[in-house]
Amino acid sequence: MTLTLSRPEGTLTGEITLAGSKSISNRALMIRALSGADFPIHKLANARDTVLLEALLQTTDHTLDAGAAGTTFRFLTAYLSMQPGEQVLTGTERMKQRPIGVLVDALRKLGAKIDYLEQQGYPPLRIGAPDGFGKANTLSIAANTSSQYISALLMLAPTLPEGLRLQLEGEIVSRPYIEMTLSLMSYFGVSHQWEEQTIIVPPQSYVGKPFTVEADWSAASYYYAMAAIAPETDLRLNGLFRESVQGDAVLSEMMTEFGVETHFDEAGVRLKKRAGAEVPDEFTWDFLKCPDLAQTLAVCCAAVGTSGTFCGLETLRIKETDRILALQQELQKVNANLIELPPTGERTYFQTQGKTLFGSTPTFATYEDHRMAMAFAPLAMQHPIEIEEPEVVVKSYPDFWKDLQKIGFEVVR
């Protein structure tokens, strides 16, 4: 299935109420399950991954299918490892290519009984009742591994007989996601200490109480890109917090370089870009703490002709797809690219080159990756485009195409 997207030229105006953050929602669901209390979670994300996680936490089935949801799979691996009985946790073919060994090894040291059913180090898993869970209370884990592994262990930590001392080895990747997890744990009554590279969580109980989920800053990024591309912008995005636990909230600072101003109020934010605002010739950013914004900014830079130099993209190759390769392939369709620069010290840098040029209507592949579909959508501000498999957005933002229609986009399926 292919979707055609276009928008008449002119000022970008309107109002969008963003759905709740998937990252926050999934953590709140896990904490509710671990607490044993049935407290209300308001404005829960309607993302497919969140809906799936909520359902799987309630099921009594022997086999649980997490589909393509990486966070759901990793969080459930930790949660099921301390539950009675035996379950099989599986997912899509792509999920079976995404490593899980670091988390499984850590859980085994804590007493979990987990077996690989196919390839060693990868899903699917058979998870049995734990063998003396909590036999160890100190773990070391590579700090440049997925923050989802670290978050899964941290949320489990207060329920262990002796708590957990988690030592992070090396440079910490995606620190804001770890801080988000600890912030939510604190909200629900769980204290911790973070001393240099060691996080200490004593044994304690979660305190169930009502919780409201903030809107998703990652989802907001696509509107910021549209604002940057538009000749003039006055757009409201409801549900975002000035004091956010999301690392992607750095977006409001980042996009000032493209002439997009962020004005906070009680409802959320108002994006403004004045007519004639200049865009930068060059843009440099380290995405180590906000990797989910990299695709959006790569496309945005290409659209406005800015040379973007990016680092901190280490985790992008092991997401829903190899996001670096996918960006390279799709940007080429509109006269742009993302190239890897020669090595500089210990960091790897990539640079966007070229400005979008349209001949016929380009058709962008999505690679079973929701962020590829949404990151390329802002190009419809410049020329009609086609998006393959547009339903992939249900993973994080099911109403994306409907919301675009509210601000003047024409969507033809």
C-alpha cells in the first residue's frame, strides 16, 4: 500500500494535540505491573507498542508475541524472568535479528532461567520460573548498550531481595532514557543513588498513585521539521511539558537554529517562525542523548539545504532497521545523502550533503520503521511525495496521517 502526501504552499498553521509518550507510557505500565497496584494512568499512549505491552502484561497465554516492539520485548524479558510458571516470548523476523544477549546474561546472574529457542543471543526466548532470584545483587553492564536493557533491570531492582548495584562500564549512551526511568521510579516512591558509574537501588516497594503521561517530544519533531521548511509558521502542539523527563525535549533548543521559536504555556507549546527567517549553512549536533531525532534532522537539513554534521548515531544501525543505511538510500531519491566522514578520534561523524530536488513524485520506502515514514513526511511541504506501507506509523503514532490533514495536508491512500 502507498500513501500520497501533499500540501499547498503557504503558512503552516493549526493545532495538534499530541498523544502520550510511548517511552513514558511503557515504563508506567511496567511499574504498575511490578507494584501490584491498579492505579490509573491518564493520557496513556495509543501507540501499538503500548497497547500491546498492556495486553501482554495481562495475558495468561503461554506464548507472548511482542511483534516488532523492541521496548516491549526487552521490558517483558525482565518482568517475566521473575514470574511463576513458564512462558515463551517471541516476535517478528526482524525482532529475531535484534540482540538480547546482554540483558539475558544479566538476568541469569540474578537467578533467571532463560533459554534461547533459535539463535544464541537472540529471540525467541523460553523463560521459566526463577531459580533463587536475587542470588546476586551486583551487576556490570556495558554503558554503550541499549538503554532499554538498563531500564528493564532498574525497574526490576527494587523488587529484588537485596536490591541492585548496577555498574555501567564505559561511555553512557542515551543517558536521558535512564534518567527518565529513574525519575518515574522516584515518582512511584522508589529511591536510588547514582554515584559516578554505579546506580544503587535498595529493596523497596513501589507506591501506586495516579499518573499523567506527557505528550511525545519525538512525535513533535516532525512538526518542528515542517515548521523549519515552511515559509512561515504559527502552530500549536498541545500536551508537551516545559520541565520534561524526555531527552528529545532538547528539540526546542535545537530547532532555534532553523528559525523555529518555541513558546510554552499551560496547554503545551506554540511554534513560530517569521517570514524570511534564515536557515543555517551548517548544523552540528551530537545525538548520543537523543538518537530518535536524527532521522528527522537529517531530512530537515536536506530540505532546507543545510550541511548537517551528526555524531552519536551508534545505536541507529540496530533499531527497527539499519536507520543510517535507510536514510542514505532514501535521501538519494531527492538529490541528497548522508555520508560517513573519515574517522576522527573515537567518534564517528556523518554529514548530510545536497539540497532536495524533485523531478517526478518520489516514493519513499519505510523498512518496517515508523520513524522513516514520519521523518520523510515533512518533504510534502515542498513537493507531493509517496510513502510505502504508511500504516507502519501505528507503532508509535497511529493518528499521524489524520493529524496532518488537520493542518492542511492532503492524504490520498
